[in-house]
Amino acid sequence: MALITISGYPCSGKSTRAQQIKQDLEARLRDGSYAGPKLSVEIVDDLGSKVGREAYDDSKSEKPARASLFTNVTRSLGEDKIIICDAPNYIKGFRYQMYCAAREAKVRVATVYVVAPPQKCKEWHDARAPEEKYKQETFDNMIMRFEEPSSMARWDSPLFAISWEDDLKGSQATILNDLWLSVTQGAKKAPTAAVVVLTKIRPQSVKPPPNALQTLSKMTTLLVSSIQTQIGMNHSAAIFTLPASAFTSDSQQSQTPLQVNLPVTKTITLSELQRLKRQFETIQRKALTTNSQTGAGNRWGERDVAEAFARYLEEVWGTSNNRR
């Protein structure tokens, strides 16, 4: 039915708000005036995903921790559930990844931004028991790296900001009313370019080719390398080209080069491209192992994979509407 993503500074009161939202939703579902489908409300958090606070100490441990949380969230999504993801969720790329998974599962999405000043978060953090604290360096780093949700970003929208001072009663209860309407009556968006079928849907009984993983890795690597090379030659480039000769096994589809239209208003770094490459490959590997809509069928040719990755990059960089 819906995925509600909680985001905010560490120790900003996210878990408290998650519990308040859960209680409010459950009360509305029990109300005699509610005539909708039977739903359950579940909180998916770091603790339930076996993610300790020490997981955020460095990137090496944080990556599998986020993967564990992501797996728990995607496993829980369903048409009969409202899932509340209570975790730091301070990196916009991770919020986007969950947004894509929610749209693939055909559920509604909403983001709750728990707003608290860093000094107040530090006070609450210092008052915690030792086993509930982050390392001070980790705590400071998470605040510094926090990427604030924006209502202008499709993966953060609709966005509901709740201040640490709000008691969510009286006039402030409007936030909960609006959130309720969003998760029960809001529009369900079609899957994004990250999870769209590489071509039209095929029967689930059709298995992907045995070299699909190799093709996936080969074409994403080629496209990233090609973009990086062209950036080195022209720092102001906006349109990047993968030559037709790159598609060695797709002779019938390879008469023209593949173009990727990325913005010039933001620096495109190799680390960012590599991160998006990993995200895309993770989603496609999941499709391969489950033979799901994302990758079912015979369209796992080199051109198909490269075009899907190109559209994914454009989707993330917000330039899909500029592609022709």
C-alpha cells in the first residue's frame, strides 16, 4: 500500500515520530468510519535489520548495513501493508533506491523529515546510555554528510516536515491528516527508469540468457568509462556517446551510437558514476534472480542493457525529459 521513509539527523527523534505515526495510522484504520482495505502498519528499522550504530563508523561497514536495511524494506512491501522505514536515511541516493523499489512494488511513497537543530541532537545523543550512542566522530560525520530531503525531488515527494517541537496535536495534527491521505489515497506512480522492463514484458517462464550478468557488468562499465573519458576531454560536455562499435554482439541494433544526456550544472565525478552503476546493477541482479518484471524476457542484449543504464543515469540526474 505505501512506504513512509523517515529521515533526519541522528538522535533527532526519528524513532519517536515513527511510533507516533504508526499509532496514528493504526487508530485511523480501526476507526468505524474507515471503509478501505484491511491494512497493517509495520516499522522496519536498523535494529530489526541487525544494523548496529557501529555500522556507520566507516563506508566499508555502512554499505552492507544499508543493503541489509534495504532488503528488509523491499521484503516487507506489499499491497496490504504500510511500511515505515525508521533509519537515518541521510543519503539521497539511498532514499532514491527505496523510492524505486516502492514504485516497482506498486505502492505509494511519502517522506517524513524530522527537523531538529544539530545542537539539540547532540544534547539528546549525550544523554543516551553508552550502548545507544554513536562514536562522536561518527555522529559528527553523519550530521555533516546529511543530505536534506527536498519536496522538489521526486524521490522525497510528498514531503512532510515535522519539527522536534511539534506535539502533532491540535492544528499541528494536519500533518498526520495529510500523511494519511497520501498513503491511502495518493497516486501510485509507474516504475521509474531504474526498474522499467528492458523491453516489453515477457512471460515469467522465459529465462534470461546465461551471460546476462556478464553483459550487465560489461555494458555498465563501458558506459561509465566512456563518459569519464569524454569528461576528461571536455569538462563542459552534456551529451556523451557510446559508439556503435561497443555493441559487439548486437549487430542488428548497433547501427547508431548511444547518447546519454547529463546536466552541465553539476560536476559529474567518477565516484558518483560508480555509485549509480552499483545501484543499477543491484536492481537488475535482483530481477535476474527472481525473473521479475524488471529483467524478464529475452531483451538482455548489449544495446538493451546500455540503453536501460543510460536512461537510469538520466532519470537520476533529472534529465529524462530532455532525451530524444
